[in-house]
Amino acid sequence: MTTREQADATKVSEASDRLTANIAKVEELSQRLIAAISRKRQVDPALHGPSHELFLKAASAYFAEMMANPSRILEHQIGYWGKSLKHYIEAQQQLMKGRVTQPPPDRTPKDRRFSNPLWETHPYFNYIKQQYLLSAEAIQNAVASLENLDPKDRQRIEYFSRQIIDMLSPTNFLGTNPDALEKAVQTEGQSLVDGLENLVRDLEANDGDLLVTLSDREAFRVGGNLATTEGSVVFRNRMFELIQYAPLTETVHATPVVIFPPWINKFYILDLKPQNSLIRWIVEQGFTLFVVSWKNPDPSYADVGLDTYIEEGYLTAIAEAKRITGEEKVNAVGYCIGGTTLALTLALMHRRKDRSVRSATFFTTMTDFSDQGEMAVFLTDDFVDGIEREVAEKGILESFFMSRTFSFLRSNDLIYGPAIRSYMMGEPPPAFDLLFWNGDSTNLPARMCVEYLRGLCQDNRFAKGTFEILGETLSIRDVRVPLCAVACETDHIAAWKASYNGIRQMGSRDRTFILSESGHIAGIVNPPAKRKYGHYVNEDWPELPEDWQAGAVRHEGSWWPRWGEWLARRSGGRVPARVPGAGGGAILAPAPGTYVVEKPGD
């Protein structure tokens, strides 16, 4: 046997050994997969998708259209058949001409899911891609042409149709994904073994439910390389820890700032790392800053409602900030649902003639829910009834459901794309701080969850002036303090036009509205040094948000400096910097505290 033949034999033997080892791993992982799936909990079907009523409405509308206007249905069908047949004939002609490796003309639109060159050059993959996109177009056209549908039903049918279309993309299946097939060949099947390991890991971590791990959980540690701005926990109760941050200037503005983040996620989105930390930036501008870190509730919090968040959360935090600084007023900031509840708190304080808040800032805040944006598809009775039954039984809405819901609003980016990379390509999740935070979500107390969904989202009682809480009937017009609102142009959770409509109805005579480019997170976490996203300002308040936008002036760069100047004008003169714990005040823990890192039940 020659040296070359020996080398070839060795390679074949090694490949055979690797294949044997991978087959053994697949068998082992298959057993773990079955065990993980067997542990899957039984969940109310309403939490998995819309009720059958929605599908019946869609089918009824389609058949009604077929009976009333058959020519339109035929036009759609013939158009789709014609395109599909033309594509098939063109592919056949290429084969007849001997052009086996050359696909037919491709008139389909560009789609970043199909970025591999093989989707354009390989006849098999190109044919599948074109047929998929033609079918997707046909479905969307059919749905768009349905008549006699309630606008909310139409929005939901369009949304869930897109979900089905996205789910059936050929990129989501191994046999029709050239990237995954190429890597499987290159790695001699190791990528598929690694992908199966990733899949089993995610199923085991979620008790048989599938939630794709978006970020390397070992790459970050809250208080280690995230949330590192220096500060101290200076107050704690069952609802929150109050963090006072150490000053970075010799003097500070007299009026302290208190930030109320959402309790759907954790506060450190505002303090991921020094370069993009809004918390650090505020301290650098010479403000005494307090931030609320909410408790992640367990079932013992089942009876906690919005009134509890207001009384034991907002009002207590404001009182503590006043006590610690010796000031009579604070400037308050609320983010997302934290802003919604800040508005409720301000309306209650107005009723009680409590003047403790000098100004308020709202980040991506909804207060008028007549336009629910993309979230509307999940705010109808079929879903909310299921949530109400779930929390009545469990005492909480587990973070899993909220994470999954928000992910489906951007399914290609947060579900299918990561699943392809993890399960088909066998890649480890990336070390991405924003995605790490996104996966570190929290539970919601039962009573609060139902009050928010029924009273605010569905019934819109705050905007209607009929929201009852803590013995008062609150109205959006009771928000009278000077305010600044920041909304985000492509926000898929708190649509900027809905945010504008709510702020416009508030009773304050001193109002500023800023529209930041980008979305719910990136539009807020937008440090000036990056000069990444601009913002729009318009001092007028026309009735329609579209008119506001038409008259707005775009400014380069972050809105942070503009807001900092606005806040400084409402924060009094300068006083010596305040150090947490000075004068014998309590220091309970270093920032970021204990609530942000503990698990429910700790």
C-alpha cells in the first residue's frame, strides 16, 4: 500500500469513527429530547394561539367573498396559478436546453432570509425560494382582499397569516436550507449533533416548552460586567429596592431624579455597560439619581395590584428620595409600563393635592390604548381570558409567556433566525448583552396583570376618565405637571402615534414631545457618543400625530442632551454632591442590589 493510500485509508477510518461517535451522541440526545418533551406542562390552549373563532371569521369572510364576488377570487387564483406555472415552465425550459445548473429568471423581491448565493444560483434552491415567495404573496393578497371584517379582526388575520407564512419559510427546514446543509457536510454532521444538543438544552431549561436561548448566559454577570455604575441600595420593601447612585460631579442639581423602569423586565437595560448606560450618563450630568429595582414576584404576590405598585412602589420611592435628600420635590421618570403607572400615580397625586413631583418624563409610554399598535393582536378576549384563567390558578403570569409573546412580534429576528443558527447550524448563542437582558424577564402578579389588561388595555378607562384606584377615579387629564415624552419611531410595543395621543390629552400646559429614531430599546438606549440615531422635535401639538411628524424638525444624534437640558431647567440650583449613606443613612447592599439577581422564591 502506498503512502497516499495509507493516508486516504486513515482519513476514511477517522471519518467513520467520527460518524460512529456522532450517531451515538444522537441516540443519547434523542433519549434526553423525549424525556424533556414528556415533562411539558399542560397549559391553557388560549395561551398558545388565537381561538378557533378567528379562523372561522376568516373562512366565513373568504366564502362570503367567493359567493358575492367570484370574479375577484378567480382573478387571485388564476394570477397565482399563472405565476407558478410560468415559473415551472421556465425551469423546465432551462433543463431542456441543457442548462442544468442555471435557474430560470427570478423576479421575486429581495429577502435577507435568502442571502446565501445558492438561493440565486442553484436551480433546486432557487425554485423552492421562488415558489415560497409566490405562495406567500398569494396568501397575503387573499387576506388583504377580504371584506366585511371588523378592523381588529382584519389586523389579527393579517398578523397570524404572516406568522404562518414566516413559519413555513424553506429556511426553517434542514432539507431546504443550504447554509445548514453545507455546514453539516463540512463538519461531517457535527453541526447537527451540536444543534440537537442546543435544542435539548433549551427544552430542558423550559420544562419541555421551546424558547430559543438568544445569548450566551455565561458571558455576562449582573453586577460584574453589566449594571456596573457605582451606587447603593438605600431602601427596600417587598416591592422594590431603591438604588441611589454615587455622584460623579462635585455639585449636583438640588432636585433628585427617580426612575421607575418597567417590571416586565429588569432595570439594567438602562445600565448595560458604561458606554451606553443612561444611568451613568444622568449621574455624569450632575443629577442625584435614584432608580427603582422591582421585585420579581412569585405566587405569594398573587393579590398585588396596580394600587400596590403605586402605594408601596411609586409613592414610597418618591417619599424616600425626598427624605434622603431633604428636598420637597423630585423629578420622576417612567419607562414603558413604568411610565403608564407613573401617569396613574401623578393623576392620583393631583387628586390628593400632593405636589411632590416637579416634572415627569415618559419613555415609550402608552396611556391611551384606543390604538394598541401591533400588541392589539394579543389583547382580545380569547388571549386575555386564557391569561386570566392561568393567573387565577398559578398566582402569576410566568415570564416565559411574556418573552414568547414579545418574540413573536419579531419572529424572524427573535425566533426563526436564532433557531436556525442554534439548532440547524449548531452555533452557540452569541455573547450579546442586549439579548442577555432580553432573556432575563420577570413574572407578573395575577391581580395586577388582569387589571392592566382589562382596565387599561381593553377598556381604556384611564383615557376615558373612569379608572378607579385607591379610592379615587382617575383621568388622563389629571396629569398636570410639566412633562417630557420620548417615543420611538419603529416601536412595536408602544406605538409612537398612540403615545403621542395619550400625552396630548394630559392636562399639563408645559409639554415636550420627542420622537427618537429606531425602536423600543435602541431608541432609548442611544448614547450621544455613538451618533447613531437622530430625533424629531415639534413645539406644536396638532390633533393628528401625522401632522406633528410632518411639521417636526430632525436633529442629528441622541435626544439625551436635549432632555438633559430640559431636566436641568426644572431641577433647581446646585448643591454639594450627595453620597449614598451620608449622615448615617442606611446602606443595604451595593448596586445593582439583590432583587435584580435573585430568582422568584429566593
